Amino acid sequence: KQKTAYEIGVRLVGSEMCIRDRIGGASNDRSLVCVFGDVKRTGRWTVAQTTRSVTVFGDTRLDLREASLEASHVTIRALVLFGDLKIIVPPGVDVQVGGGLVFGDQKVQRRSEVPSTAPRVDVEVYGAFGDVKVLELEPGEVEPKWYDRFRKKGKKGS
């Protein structure tokens, strides 16, 4: 049975991400491939202990806010060529990004502190001409659009 982080104890994790009671299993390795298209994983889905993502001329979006983790420490290994990788996490999840991009950006936007007992997601990304963005949002919160920054500036001057 899967338990939400709240059921495990707010003092330990403090997020709504689910963690499986047992580590490993038959599906502890999974691949996502995107060539000239997009891959989206949202809602309730299972993040394997090791997830591989290949994105070529496309975008991959992994929303982990309602996802189940096969282990409290998972790894996402990604290759991004001429595309973008976006990972959305709930508050209370530790995310570490490593690897390297040529002609690309790595951005991690956190709003809250992460407890040392939090679930951990390691992202190892390599690629060229692509971006990687990790964004922290509350479950149900809508991701801000890029043009919202300009709307706010325009309203201040009015």
C-alpha cells in the first residue's frame, strides 16, 4: 500500500509525494523517449528507482507532485538534445541536479527549505542546445506562464 508523505509523518517529509512501502520491485528501471515530440507525466504515476529520459527535438515534462516513488532516493538520468526537460516537485522534496549542458541552462527554483529526511531526486542530465528546469509547486498550483512577469510589471506602473 502506498502512503502519502503526510501519512508517513509531516515531521519527516512534509509533502504530498507518495513513497512505496517496499523498495525496488519488478519495475525499478524505466525509460522515456521523445524524438520530435513531447513526453508528459502528470497526476498519479510511478517514478522508478532509476528513470532514463531521452529527449531529441522535443520536450519532456515530469510532474512529481502526485507521483509515487519506488524508493525514497530515485535517480533521473536524462539526455537532452535540442529540447527541454522540466521537472516539477512538491515542497519538501530534495532535488540535486548534476551533469552538463552545452549551449543550455540548468535552473532550480526552490521556495522552501528541505528537511534532511526528505525524499531525494537526483537528476543527472547531459546534452546540447536544451534547457533543464526544476520547479517547486504546491499540488494543484498552476505553473506561472512566462508572460506573467510582464503583466505584473505593467500593473505596478499603472
